[in-house]
Amino acid sequence: MFSMCLSSVYADDHADLSFQTGLRSILQDYNRKIQLKSSSTLPITLAEMKSSTFTVKRPFSISHSSVDSKEMKKFQLLAHKWWDEEGEYAALHSMNDIRVPFIRDSLLSMSSNYHLGSPLSGIKILDVGCGGGLLSEPLGRLGASVTGIDPVEDNIRTADRHKSFDPILAKRIQYKSSSLEEIVEESMETFDVIVASEVVEHVADLETFIKCCSQVLKPEGSLFITTINKTQLSYILGIVVAEKIMDIVPEGTHEWEKFVPPEELEHILESYGFSVKTVNGMLYNPLSGSWSWMESTSLNYAVHAVKSGAWEQSHPTDTPSETDIQQRSATAGTAGTVPDVTV
């Protein structure tokens, strides 16, 4: 659900020598364990961790569904722990310190309407993979009308129970046990904003997921994604160190093959009519329990993309009538230019 980078020095070319020595020792010990189990070894060096990217392809899915049943089982077991701020989801709690302002400020920069005290008032947000509501609630407190969906029913029960303690949130937030695909037909171009935070690295079919986001998002609507890059560094820190060596998160929480390079995500977004506005690197420091922004996207990163209204125009679903064509031709001849065509 999140990449457990262990300190800002991990991504720093001028990392403390003692840290590098300690990390190298850990990796060498791990490699020796691997050698005892297998004839192959991982190509792990500090230089490779910083500069290389694996070339393993994303698992191919023919399900046409973004829901991965194996992922559901993982989070089913942790459904009762969402609001334990010192438990398995501690890093997600602290991530709100940067992801909520990122969403808020990005939206306010695109709008001239500002409601004092409720800056997101009037905005309809879909929180996909909402879990226990860790992100839905602060967005609701900013005035947004939030719909949170998650395929794990126990997650939704946890989210519903927690919001019930606040009468204001109880009115502003609604939760539903559902996949994104299941709400597409009833929610075409319904939402102003979609947030998918620490979700896309768990979906079965990334293209289907982004396509469905485009379908339920209004033209000029915003999509916010936070996720994990696919690099050797993210493999070592997010899986080997965090899961296999230090037991920071349960083993099996992440599948490195499903991590998403920002270039791949941008390409898919653009192919479904999105314009990528921002890509920011993110870093978690467990020593302080805090997140910060950084220039590098080698570990975690956040994306803000906007759905283009012109995309639907270039992919029409209805054939214009002969009268429409004649009227447009006449207008074009009068004005001397080809007019914008809205179908």
C-alpha cells in the first residue's frame, strides 16, 4: 500500500558512509540467504539501486477488471486496523500531511471560487480504493462531497463506523462496497475529482482502471494518483528491506511487478484523454514518521492529471446528421475557419 523508504539519505548521492556500509551489509546477508535457496542471485549494489531500473513487464490481465482478488484478501485481514495511527497504516496517516494540501491547492489554483473554511465546497470527489476512509475524511472536512468506494466490504464497514462519530462527515461522505467498473454505468461524467492514493500498484489491469476513471470524471475534471515507481531502489527498500528483512510491513504487501514507472503512467493517462499537469517525488522518513516532497521520483510520487474536454470530441459516439454537417459547412465558409465541433 505504500513504499517504505527508510530515510531521505537512501536516495541521496552523498549518503553518510556508515549508512551505506550498513545497508551494503544487510544486502550482502540477504544475498547469501538467497544463494542458499536458489542458484540465481539478485543484482544488488548501491550503484545499481540508484541508477538502474528493472525491465520486468507488468503482468498481463485478460479479466477486464481492475480488481485483484489476491489483493482483496491481503487487505481483508487488515480491515480493522485502518485507524490505528501507529499500526500497519501509520505511513498513510502521515501521508495526509502532504497529499491533502496537494489536492486542495491544485484544485484551488484552477478555480476562482473559494469558500472560506470549506475551500472544496461544491466539489464532488470519488475516492477509489478508499480503505477505511483515511483520505475521504479530511477531504470531507474541507467541504467536499465525497463518495468512497472499495471492493472489500469490511473496509467500508470500518469507514462507515468511523465517519459516524462526526455528524458533519456523516452528511458529506458516503461509502459503497464496489469496484470502479461497477459504478461506471450509473456515474458517467459525475465527479469533479477522482483520487486514487496508493491504489494503482494493487490493481489487476491498469489501463482498465484509468479508462474507468476517465468515464466517471467530468470533462476538465482532475485525477490525483500517488503510487510507487518501479526501480531497483523501490524493490530493495519497499520489499526486501521493509518486508523480508525488517518486517516493517507484512510480507507480501507489495508485488514489485505491479509498481508503476511515472513514464508508463503518463503514457496511459494521455492515451485516455488526460493531460498530466504535475509529477512530484515523495519521500517517507520512518525516523520522524513524516513525508516530504523531493525532486526525484525514484521511490514514491504523486500525479495530478486533468481530463480534456476535447478528448470526447475526437472520439464521438454519435454520427452527426446531414443537417448538422450542412450547418457546420456553412458556418465554416462564412467564418473562413473550421469551427470547433461538439458532438
